[in-house]
Amino acid sequence: LFFIGISLLIFPLSAQAATYYVSTTGSDSNPGTQSQPWKTIQKAADTMVAGDAVNVNAGNYGGDSSVYLKVRITKSGSSGQQITYQSLGTVLTQGFIVSADYITIKGFDVEDPHDDRVKNSTEPDYRGGTGIFVEGSYDIIEDNYIHGCVWSGIILSKDGNFLLPSNSIVRNNKLFRNGMSGITVKGRNNLIEGNEIWATIQHHPGNILSTTVTWLDADGMRFFGQGHIIRKNYIHDIAFGLPGVNLDPNDPNNIYNMSNDYNDNPHIDCFQTWNDTVYAEAASNVTIEQNLCENLQSQTANESGNGFMLSGGSNNLTIKNNIIKAYGGINTGGTGNAHHLFVYNNLWVNNLSFKQFYPNAVVLTSAPYSIVKNNIFYDQPYKTISIVNDATGIEVDYNLAFNSDGSSPPCSQTVGWVCQNPPPAHDLWKVDPKFVNPVNDDYHLQS
């Protein structure tokens, strides 16, 4: 007993992690137990400490659209002791601003139609109009349905600090009809995995800038910073529209009807990065793998769907084992300056009916020291691989190209837009890869 007493003095027992409850019928003056739950998620955010969890019962915690009720999380968990927010059933909210570390947010239905500059929010810039905005590190955002948000579904960003957020996970979320992008990630060493993004809109009805600026866009995912892994995501059905904002009178917020037009002239990319020295650092040492991108559309030269838009000094990007169905596969921009791009083992699918606006599978403009190997190019109507301007250290080999109508695929490599013939020694040109059923998107190989 003596030694037990001494050990307790030296090594006191840690506090027992608590599980709390929230219900629309509760009260914030309650203790937060299952029988006496709190009323608001914010009460839980203001109370919980490392290791605690809150179960939020089904209901609407967002109020009506005129009320700004985003949950602000400022208390951190610790290593091995996440603070967890999880839903029990369908929990409707306006989302979260996470300014803390070791936080888990799981299973919420998020819609935030507010542009915070309209609602005079205390949040700076676009944090208020994002479904879930993460400034902390070691956070986990998973299994949420995020839709109808003004400034993106999920953003990982920390103003004034390119190193943050870091080591966070965004996994298995569904992101529908959010403004500008489904997911934007900055910082260092974050994992973006298994998310579905579709129907991003350029002109969100809640965005006060939608009729006054030209830089609004509609992308699947945007990435900056270093060390990220972006894998197994599915991006699809981000559609071009006709000029003008066309409202459905039966759906004035135009959130649920995908046929409504809020995409006048976006440059739609499944994955995009650019040079933004003020708000983010150039993308570097990022792995993008096992994603499915469906962006096979075009209506004008500047309104054509791309798999990747990589520019502004992005470097050391590994793009491997993806299926990219797009009018353009990789575009490094008019000025280029991306470098050390490693493009391995991808399937690039186009449509032979696209004969205008110069579709290219892989275009490397001033992108030295890049490698394009072991890719399959299927039904490319114009240029397969184009090397423009600075070709220093570029390697292109061991690729296969095939057109399903029996025609010869376009040139394998160009320098100054002049075809290199014959293709590199190890390329397989006009060789059927023997897919099981490519017409119905089954790209497994036959036995």
C-alpha cells in the first residue's frame, strides 16, 4: 500500500475521458449527459478537453438561412486523445471552423450558404462561407456530406503560415455543389483520401462577388504546399453552362437542381494548383494516385475540361495510377515553370470526336526534368504527349497509345510542336491494350 501511494503521488491518474450528448430538445445548462443533453454543438466545443467525445443526436442545428451558426472549435486534443464530434443520425449544421489540433469531425450534413461579408461575420475573408475550415493540425474530417457552401466544401489553410495545417486527414466525404472547389488543401503532409466531389459551381447565389469579378471558377480539388498524399478520390459531373445566371423559381437558391446554370465560363479542372506566393506556397513533393477524374467535355477553347492544371513552379509531383477521362490530361499553363513532374502508370482517356481547340493528353510547357513513362493513352484525337520550350532532362518512353477506331494515335512527342517520329524505342503505338469493356468504362485487362 505504501508503494502504491507513493506511485500515485509521482504518477497521478489521468482524467477519465468523457462522452457528452447534444440534442435539439436539450439545454446548455444541462450537464450534457445522455439523459440531460446540451442544446448546441458550440457548448460541447467550449467544454470538451483532450480525449472527450460528443454524440450529436439527429436534428437541425443550423437554424434558418438568415442566422449564422457555424461551430468554432478552439480547444485542442492531444496525441492519442482526439476530441471527437460525431453525429447520431442526420445532423444538419452550417459547419465548423477548426482552429485547434487533434480534432475529429465525423458524419455531419453541412450546408452554409452564407458569404460572411454579407452577414457581417467576425470571421475574416472566406472562412465563414466554407463548409469545414481547418486551421489546425492532426485533425480528421471524415464521412461528412457537405453541399451548397459559398467558398468551398472543405479548406485546409492557415493565413500567414505556409507550414499549417499539417498531418491532417480528409477522408470519405461527399462534396456536392459547393462554390469554387470541393476541397482546397494547403500546408504540409496532409492526406486527402476517398472523397467524392461533383457539381461544383462557379457563381454561388450567396457569393456577393459572383457578378463583379472574373476569377471565380469551378474545380474539383485545389492543392498547394508540400508532402500531401491525394488518393482514391472521385471527381465528376462539374458541368459547363450557358452565359448568365439562370434561376429555377422552384429552387431559388439553386442548390439541389444540377441542371440549373451557375457555371458561365469556368476553367474546370479535377486537380489544380498555381503560383500563389501571398496565400500559399507552390505545390511540391505531392503524390496524386489512384484517383478517378471524369471531365470529358468542351465547349470553347477556354472552357474545356482538364485532369490537371499544374503551373507556377509546382514541382516534384508524382502522378501515378490514376484514371483521367478528360478533354485535356495535364496542362502546365501558358508560361509553364512547373518542373520535375513524374507521370507514371496512368490511363488517359479522351474522345475521338473532339477535333477542335487542340486537345492534348500530356502537355509539358517549360517543365524540365519531367518523366512520362508506362502510361496508356486511349482515344486521343489530337496530340498525345507535347513537349514545348524547355525540354531539358525530360524522359518519355514505355508508353502505349491506341485509338479504338483503328486510326493511328497522334505523335508521341513534340518539340516546338513538331512530331517526333518514330516514337521512342520502347513505346507501343497503335497497340490494343485489351480492356474488358472500355465503352462502359471497364478498363480492367482481359485475361
